Amino acid sequence: MSLLLTIGLLHFVAQLSPGPDVLLIAKSAASTTRANTLNIIAGISVGIVVWVVLTLAGFTMLMQQWPWIQQVLMVLGGFFLAKMGWAMLKGGLASFQQEANLEAGVQAPQAKNYFLLGLFTNLSNPKTLIYFSSVFSLALSSSADASLKTQLAFLIPLQTFLTFVLFMLIMSMPKIKALYQRSGSYIDIISGGLFLMFAMWLWWDALQLL
């Protein structure tokens, strides 16, 4: 199996593991239009481009030399996720109390620019850089083909976009949307709680670096 294919398979599995990106896409696909969700996916994909380029450029070594850089990124990312989580939680509680329907309820999250929402959600987790550093370890070795870095910088974001588009198509199916309409308030409350947990997880890891 080629190194590129191996990295692609590892990234595919990691993509669909529970996390802010997957949760945001699932929620948006079930509660808003596909156009909005596509903008979110595009933003996430651009975020992946940023992390891949930083990894291949050796930014991980810079963070190892100056850990406070990673701490600052974790604290800021945690605040962004906490803000989103709190908004989801409040919206879920409000719609639960009012028994609002899908159109009148709070869609989580309410945003005018879904592209930036996806981008900032992805960039809010600097641990992605560490993940790519470990996955790309073989590609970063001196014995690896020099063209492999260019291929990774192009193919990984493309794979991210296509995989999440397929995930969006599944989550936006009529039956799933109907399920969300019946259980939207509960999903908002759970999603908000998970985002708050992601934020606290980042802050805890930042403290561990002290």
C-alpha cells in the first residue's frame, strides 16, 4: 500500500471521529439548507489547508520549542468553542420551552457567514496540527519523495471536502431532517454540552503544558 493511500485512509477514519467539525456539519445538514452546510464544509476544508501547510512547513517544531504558542492557541480556540456551545445550549433550552418548530426554532448556530463558521470551528482546535504531524511523520522524513508534500497539501483538503459532502448528503435526508424537527431542542442541548466539553478539554490540555 502506498504511503499516500495509507495517510488518506488514516485521515478518513480520523475525519469521521466525533469532534466539532463532524458535529457542526451533522447539525447544519439536519437543520439548515445544503447550501449553508456546503459553505461550512468549504470553510473547514480551508482550515485543513492551513493545518496541512503549517505541518509540512515545520510549524510543529516551533510549538515544541515555544510551548506557549500552543497554549495561546488552545485557550483562544476553547473560548470560541465555548461561545458556540453556550449559544447552542441556550437555543436548545429556549426551543424546548417554547416547543418551537424547525423554522421558528433556533438553528445552531445562527450565523450570517457559514464559511467563516466552518473555518473558525476547524481552526479552533490547534491539536489538529499535532495530529497531522503524527500522520505525516513518514512524509516528513528525509527519505520521502519530495513531491509527496505537494500531493498531500492538495489531496488531504480535497478528501476532507468530498467526505464531508457525502456525510452532509446522508444527514440532510428527509427522514433525518424530520427526526431533527421532532427532537431539535434535545439535539441542540446535547450539541451545546459537547461543544462546551471540547472547550474545557482544550483548556485542560493547555494547563497541562504549564
